[in-house]
Amino acid sequence: MKTTMTIQTADDILLDDLNTLCSKTLSSELKKLAGKSVLVTGGAGFLGYYLVQTITHYNTLAAANDRIRLTVFDNLSRGVPGWLTCLTENRALTLVRHDMKLPLPKPLGHFHWIIHAASIASPTYYRIDPIGTMDANINGLRNLLDYALQRKESGAPVEGILFFSSSEIYGDPDAANIPTREDYRGLVSCTGPRACYDEAKRFGETLCVNFAKQHGVAVKTARPFNNYGPGLKITDGRLIPDFARDILSGRDIVMLSDGTPTRTFCYSADAIQGYMKILVKGAPGEAYNIGTETPEISVAELAEKMIALSRELFGYRGKLERKQSRDKEYLIDNPNRRCPVIEKARSHLGYEPLISLDEGLRRSLIWYSGNRDAEEK
């Protein structure tokens, strides 16, 4: 794994990651998109951060005829991030304010490639609007699949669609199914506090499989495993940004559990490498785990790693403090372990994560130190 230790600023991190993606790990995939039109839904969010900037960075390196025509749909409910404002001002892309819970705007035009990443993914926020979470995943996906079918019937088919599912579709696997393969059917509650997200992703996968089989639509599915890193807002409410927020505020890290659940964590640029490979090389109707297989560490161990790194980087003096959440549903249906088998993506797509956990956390902390302010929603 890549363990470069010379990068010192948030801008350095972004540029290094984009150069690696465009010139090395995704060079052949981006060439497949060259001169084509791409739609990214939910492009103002965490996944959009590298998806969108990878394409716009590629365009700065490509000949004029090879530049990718990029359109981003987002309802901008959490504001317009500064990085996206800069790109639209430079005319690197077309930004359309659109809520994927609603019918697609008309006329939509012709897109060769579509990435459906529009969804609330943080439990803190999707539990506030569970129906909206389901609508964006299910209705938004169905509208895009119907559009792709219409394009196919008109003789100008969409070349590929990527649906972002989630490792949450596996629920809380038993020990015999960890590490978890794509053929595991899951142990999931359909009525619990996480069900709006988990079951919407599961139904979305069913739509994808059947549109691929019945109509020949080239739709593929990604199952992300605990992505983190640049682009994930410090106010997101998930584990690593919460810990980073405590660290950069000079507070003790507050952990609202006993710290025993374990996870593997996948750095955002490594995750984007996998998603773009699925879009271009994945088989229609198939789902692929994207993440890292090692190390599987506990939440408490993760916090201690971040504390140790922050002492080196910032002279941080805080410690780990355990408290109980006031939210009675905070830990309901929270998986005890989460670890993927990625052999399918590795052997079928050539996916290989590069960034070690220690280096990814170091990069993330530096990035958060330069991106401390974000909307509280």
C-alpha cells in the first residue's frame, strides 16, 4: 500500500490523490469516458467530492476533444460546497439544482454514463427524513433506469449506470459470514431505525438486477464499506469526522459506545478508484464490494490511532472518553463487525486499494485541519 509521508496540506492531499487517479489507477477507465457525457446525481456530497473532481482534473490534462462533459444533479439541501462553486465558476461542469425524489427534468438530453450517488448516507441525517431517504434511492433510481430503457429503445443506449448501494444491505452478519462476500443474503431488520436506508438500498439492487436481465440495461452496483477521508464533511455525524472535530477543537474524543464493534476503513480516493472501475468494467446486474480487507479494528482502537497521529501532527493533548448517547436508538441494528471480501472486484475489475489506514487517517486529519467549517445539516 502507498504510504507517502511528505504531504503536508489539504491542497497537497487532493492534488496527489487526483494525479494518482487520473494518471495511474483510473487512466484506462477515464479514457473510456473521453469525449462522452456523464451525469452524477448527488455530486455535491461526500462521494461526489472525488468523483466530480477526478473528472474535472482529467479534463485539465486531456485534449479538447477528449474532455468529459460533466453534469451534476443535487438538491443542495446541505448547501453548495466551496470546491463545487469553484468548479462551476470555471465552467468545468454544469450544476443543476434537482431533487432526485422528483421526476427527472425535461428535456434531459443524452448521457452516455450515469452515476446515481444521491442519497443521505449518515444515520444522523437519514433518520430525520426516512421517507425522503427511501424516495431518493428508489424513485430516483427507477427514473434513471426508465430513462436508460428509453435511450436503449431509441437506438442510443446509455453505456453504463452505477448505483451506489451499501454494505448496510448485509445488516449484522453472523461470524461465519465475516469477511463478507457478495453472495451473502444479509441479516437485516426491515422496520428498525436504519431500515429506511438499508431496505431502500436492497430494493434498489433488485431494480438493477431486473432491469439488467429483463431489459438489457447496463446497470451495475457498488457496495461501499466504511469510506472515509477528504470530502466527508466534519459535520457529517459519522465516526471519523466526529473524532476529528473533537481533536481539532482541543476536546477529548467522546465515544458513544463501548468501542468494541470492528470495521475496516477505505480511504476515499481508493474507494473512487473502485467505483469508476465498476461503472466502466462491471458486468450488468452484478454487485461488487468496495473497501479494504485489513486491518479490521475496533472503534476504540481507531480512536486511539487518531489520538496518536494528532499528537504528532498538532500536539493534541486530549484523551478518549466514553459516554452513553441520549439517543435511545443510537446503537440499534448497529453491526458488530463489518469487513468485506474484495476478491470479486480485484479479479474482475483490477481494483486494488493503495492507501494504508495510518496514512489515510493522517491525510484525513490534515484535510480536516484545512476544512474545519461546514454546514450543520
